[in-house]
Amino acid sequence: MVVLGLTYVWTGSGWLYLTVIMDLYNREIIGHSFSKRMKAETTGHPALDMALMHRNPPREVVIHSDRGIQYASKSFRKKLVKHALIQSMSGKGNCYDNAVTESFFKTLKTELVYTEHYRTREEARDSLFEFIEVFYNRKRKHSTLGYKSPVEFLRYKQQLIAMAS
């Protein structure tokens, strides 16, 4: 199962919207996109494209999100059907099932965004990209993963599976 989430970061040139797709198995951000507009084509679509390229998931993986208009759009739903993904959306007023992405956004903002003053969207995008791809996925330890980073945890589990076969 993967979970989608969206947040925004203020810059001197306006809002930058960040969409992430997190793999719940190892808490890795497997897809993300940056946009100055909150539309499905500039938020959910590119993040999903990156996740599909990164993981090449089997058919019928569940992709969960809140009820945001970009995830309920015809174009986004059509893309999910094309890749045989099962869409799951939270119930009205239910904020708890997206808790893992909200927790990620809190970490991102506390450990990075609130300590920075981005002049441009490009400056913010570069900083956020480095946080996600270099620090969060590869170095930051997670208590839910036995104090391993998402990439370390996945590698560890793959080694265990290989040893068992």
C-alpha cells in the first residue's frame, strides 16, 4: 500500500506545492512532485509517474489519499486504472488514515522548512529534493523500521528473503 499527500511551502515567489507518495512497507518516499499550481496534472500525475518508474508495482496495489480534488479528478482516476492500481480515499472528515504522510510533512517542516527562508520556488525545490532523496530516504533513522533508514530497511528485508530462498 502506498499513501499520497500534499503540502505547501512558502517562497518569496509564491507557494510551492509538494506531493509525495510513500510506500508504507518501508516509509520511503517513492514519488514526489513540485508545482506552483494545485492541479492533478502538476501534482498527483508526476508524483505517480515517479513512483511507478521507481517501484514498478504489481497489479492491484492500493494507493490511498485524502479526498483532494486532484486525486478525485477523472484524469488521475484514469491513470490509476491504466496501471491497474486500486484507489482508496479517506472517509469524509477522517484525517487519521493519512497520518503517515502528515507525520512526514511535520518532520520535513520541522527539520528543514522552518529553518529556511526560500527566495524562489527553485531554491525550495532543490532543498526539498535533497532532504527527501539524500537525507530522509537514505540516512534518517525511523523507530518504526528498527532505527534503519527506509533504504536500509528495504535492503535488509531483501537480504533476509534472499537468504531464506
